[in-house]
Amino acid sequence: MAKVNVNIDKRSILLEEKLVYKKRITNTERIELWGKRIFLIASIIIIIFPVFAIVSASLSTGTSFMQKNLIPTTVTFENYQKALSDNVGFIKWMVNTTFVAVLVSIIQLAMTLPAAFAFSRLKFIGRKKGLMLLLILQMFPTIMSVPAILAVAYRLPFGMDNLIFLSLVLCAGSAYNIWLMKGYMDGLPKELDEAAKVDGATVWQVFTKIILPLTKSMSVVIFFFSFIAVYGEFVFSTSLLKDKDLKTLVIGLRSFTAGNLTDWPMYSACSIMISVPLAILFVAIQKFISKGLVSGAVKE
């Protein structure tokens, strides 16, 4: 009898596990649910449509952006071949842009790390005022500083038409990066610093041996953000660079719309190729980006 009871209990448990209880939703909840679904679907279509239109234009012939059919009847990669040819100079634009973006990102990161460490770990006169000054600088858009910077740049004795000078100009404006890195360093336990100082470590050794290895994720985030900002920079590039061999990607794209007739298929093909490196870079370092932003948002 005991065995029979055990088997009955097991069967009843299995039947209970198989039962699925579904909550009956009201008409109001059903309408709200479908409203959310329609909103999400419409949002996805709005986001995807411009990308699809650019890809479609890059694979079509002619010079107009929108053809009679949204999907081109004849798919061709001629625009990509022309863009990569020596006559257009797209590869040269990519090399120039990558050089400036990498150089600016490295310099900004080199300035951000020690500044954030000083504001996060050290106590000195004017510390709070310096933090407030960085915060105030973030309130003003970069475009407001363009006339003043260009007025000073045009009076310099040496030539401005070079990538190094452009990189130095773009290095300014790392206040946001300093705040971001400072918030991340504030979340690191200060007991690590104290333990290192007990062992005889100097402030520089604490910074280089203890803090820097722990900020790898946030350093990657700051490098990526700086790279994106410089990768698509337009105002200073067009104002300072006049040599055709020093064109960046945004200046090169502008050349397709400079005349009376805009070559939209070529413009679209170059736009697609410009976005590919950023997409690859984002996929490669997305682990560091998510870890750095989440860790920097929570203070332990």
C-alpha cells in the first residue's frame, strides 16, 4: 500500500506541474498590449527604414537617392568599386581620419586618467571648484568655442593645414571623460590605496600599479567615445584642412554634394563603408563598454 500511495503522489505532482494556469486579460489590457506592440513595430520600422534606403541607394545606378522602386531592380557594386578607386581617394580619407581619431583618443585618455585620479583620490586646494568648473564647461556646446579657437589658430606663425595641429585642437574638451572616469574611480575601494601606502608605495605607484589596471574597462569606454566623436568631426576639419591629400571622411563626403548635382549612390556607398569600422569596433569591445558603464554608475 505504501508503494501505491507513493506512485499516486508522484502522479499527482506531475499532473500539477503540467497544469498551466493562464490569467484571463481584460479588453483594456488587451488593447494596451496591442498598442505597445504596434508602437514597438512602428519604432523599429522608423529606425530601420533610413538604413535600408541608404543600402538600397548604394546598390543602385544613376545619381538620385530614391529610385522608382525602393528595392533596386538591378543590384550593382559599382559605387563601392568607384569609392575604393584612386580617383575618389576614399582609402586616403579613411587613413587620415583613423590617424586623427586614434591620436586624439590616446591623448585624451592620457589626460583623463591622471586628472580623474587627482580629483578622485587626492585632496588639494581648489578641488571642488575644479570639479564645478568641469561641470560648467559641459553646459556650453563645443560649437560656441569654434570662432575663438579659429581666431587664435589663424594667427599662429606655423601652418595649421596638417593633421597633427587638427589633433591637438580636438584634444581639448575632455571634461566629460574626466567626470566619467572620476565616477568610476570613486567606486574602487580606497582600502587598496591605503594598503599600498602601508607597504611603502608612493602616489605615482598607487596610480600606475593599483588604479590603472582596475580602470581598463572604463578606459576602453572613454577611448571608444573619443574615437566616435573625432571620427565624425566636421567643423574644425573643414576650417583647418585645405590640402586635398589631408581630407578626412566627412570632408570627402561633402565633396559629393558640393556641386549642382549630388551623387547620392556614391554618397550612400561611402556612408555604408564609413559605418562598418565603427560597427566592428563596437562589437569587439561591447563587453568592456557594458562593464565599464555599469560599474561606473554604481558606487560601492
